Amino acid sequence: MSDQTVSSTPVKSSKGFKRVLKSLDMTLFTVCAILVIDQLAASASIGVQSIFWWIFTLIFFFIPYGLITAELGSTYPDQGGIYSWVQRAFGGRWGGRTAWLWWINVALWQPSVYIIFTGIFAQLFMPELGLWPQIFIAIVLTWITTYINIIALDAGKWVPNVGAVFKAVIMASLGFGGIWYAMSHGVANPINLETLTPSWGTPLAFLPVIVYNFMGFELMSGASEEMADPARDVPKAIITSGIFIAAFYLLGTIGILIALPMDDIGLIGGIMDTFTKLFGESAMGPAIVMTLGIMALYTFLANMVTWTMGANRSAAQAADEGHLDPIFAKLSASHKTPANAAIVTGLVTTLVIIVYGFMAADAEDLFWTLFAFSSVVFLICYLLMFAAFLRLRMIDADRPRAYRVPGGAAGAWILTLLCIAFIVQAIVFFIYTPGEFDIKYASTIIAGVIITAIIGEILISRAKPPA
């Protein structure tokens, strides 16, 4: 693994990766990864108190998490990112477990994103579109995503770059459109001290979505050896993107809450319903709604391209170093991209989408169960990442750090414990709904996580050390 921490870096890394990611690319990549349109309606469905939780989570989780990731990404610019950090701290098997959980989450999450895509596509263009045509569209999108993962990164990076710009436009349109709408029509949900005050109960089931929506700072580090200058650019990209992400999430959430009564915010159709309410009655309304809808559709593709780029690189690096099944290891001969990992992701996603097609009695219930299950798997990786940060501070204290979390050892411990507390509560609330515990639902999520972990152990046992 590369140990470079200096600012001057070669055009190619020691492993032959082309260094094509500049500071702006990394900032846009991170905005595209974290600014998630498809989950915005879920977080807004908490109600006006979601604004409190966005701000609370921003201060006590998002900022500490960003600072920790900035130190890890700039100090250890290794291909594979989160896998590499855990592997350095706890050894190859724990690195392999992290890479597996990271990768499988994306493969399982991708179907739910493309299910939302087909729902919005039907709203825009074909209201009578049947289930299986929607399944077909989702599968086509899966393999477009796979293809973009395999082509050269200096071409593929433009998909998330454009996606970041579109996401910013959508969030700004929701926020400022909501303010304009409120001036003429009032607000669907009164925003005052009483409604902002958090409450215990069913709304907290969606609180983990806010934590989930803030995840992704480490994703760009999956391609560390494809960055022009990670020591300089990782902290810069995290700070810049973090400011924009926080502002846009608040704007988008406020826009939805102004336009739609809380009970009318659907997990799948919430975004398009908001566009229609805010802009649909004006002379240019239908054109605006259509344009924003098409941009939203593009962002779903861009989002999955971004996350699969990171997850596939982590899995490929783990397999290459003998800590995960070699099926993930093979790179594209011409582009040095994680071709095999991308293809396996496409196969798993396709299978899940087809199974969904046979089980889709209630799209929103199935969507939420699939999302919750993959999210718990995903969040476990962060427990390992934050623990790795502390351990690397102890066992590798003398390594030069281009950026260091402020506050010394005490600051590192406080911020890490805050982050771990948020991750643990998110896992708990994905499984347990306060006041409405559903044993069947909880058992399904827990069983899925256990089965996923067992499969991972089998794949790790099949790993082959490099020759």
C-alpha cells in the first residue's frame, strides 16, 4: 500500500493507477455521494421536528465525522479507503469484513434506488406503466451503472460531477420554491417552537435516515491512488462539500415540509409530489416539474455510480491483497478499474430486483425493509472505521499527518465516541420502532444481517494471498 503523505505526487501511482481526480472532482464526487435525493422524503416524513434533528446531527455527528475522515484520508491515501484503514488498524480479516459489508450494502441498496427511479419515471411519463416494465428499466439502469464503473475514471467521473450540480439545483429549487410558495399559500406544516421540539415515538423510526444521509465522506478515498494530491485535497474537499451538503439538506427538507402535509409525504413519490405542489400551478409549472423530475432521475443514476465506484474499489483492493474472495480482484486490463467487482454488483442487484418483482405487494413497505436491512449492514462498517481511527492514532502516532483532528488525544476520543453513539442509535432505530415494536420486521432485519455476515466469512475464507 502507498504511504505517500506529501503534496508532490506522480502522474501515476506505484501500482499504475492514473491520478485523474483533482480537488474539484473530489468535492463534486463527495457532494454527489452524500446529498441523497431519494431519501430526502423519508427524513422529511418525521415532520417539522426533522429540522431540529438535521441541525442536531450536523453539529454532533456530521462535523466530527468529517474531521475524522479528513485525517484518515489525507494520512493514509491507500487505494481501497475504508478497507485499507481498518486493515492497517486491525489486520487483514477485519479489513476483508469491512470491504465485504461495504460492498454488499451498495449491491443491496442499488435496487431500492432504482425502484424509486422507476416510480418517478412512471409519474412523469407513463402513469399506467406496469410492474415488470419497471423491473426491466431498473435492470437496464443497473448494467449502465456497471458499464460506467468499468470505463476509465477520467471519463466516468463526469457522471457524479454532473450529478452533484443537478442535486444542488434540485435542493435549491425545493428550498427557495417552498419559501416562494409559503408567501402566497402559507405552509402545510407550521414551523414553530412546538413543532420543532423532538418527540419520542414512531417518527424516530426515520431518524436513522438523517444519519444515513450524512454518510459518504470516506467514499472518495476508495480511489486514493487515483487522486492528484490526497494529502492536500481530501481535507479541502470534505470541508467545502460539507458546507454545501448541510445547507442543501436543510433547504430541501424545509421545501418539502412547506408544500406537503406530513401525512402526504410518500417515501417513493414525495419528491415529485413536492415539485408538483410548488411549481405545477404556474404557467411554466409543468415544464419546471418535468425538468426537475428528469434531473432527479439522473441523480439516482449518478448516486449509484458514485457509491459503486467506491465500494467496488474497496472490494477489489481487499481481494487483491488476499483478504476477500479473488472473484472481486480482477481489474480492467485497459482502464485499471474494478471490472469483476462491478459485474458481481450488477448480478446481485439484478437478482434482488427480480425477487422484488415477485414480492411487490406494497412497494413502500418492501422498499423500506430492503433499505433498512442494507443500512444496518452499511453502518457496521463505520463502527470499525471509527475504532480504526483511534487505534491508528495509538499504534502509528509518529506518522506525519497533513491534517489532524483538533484537540489532541482528548479531542480524538470525544469526537469518535460521539460518532459511534450516533451510529449505534441509527442501527437500533432501523431495527426497533419506538412505541411500535414489530418482532417480525426486526427479526427479518437481524436475520438478514447474520446471513450477510456468514456469507462474508465464507468469502473471506476463500481469499488467496498474493503470489
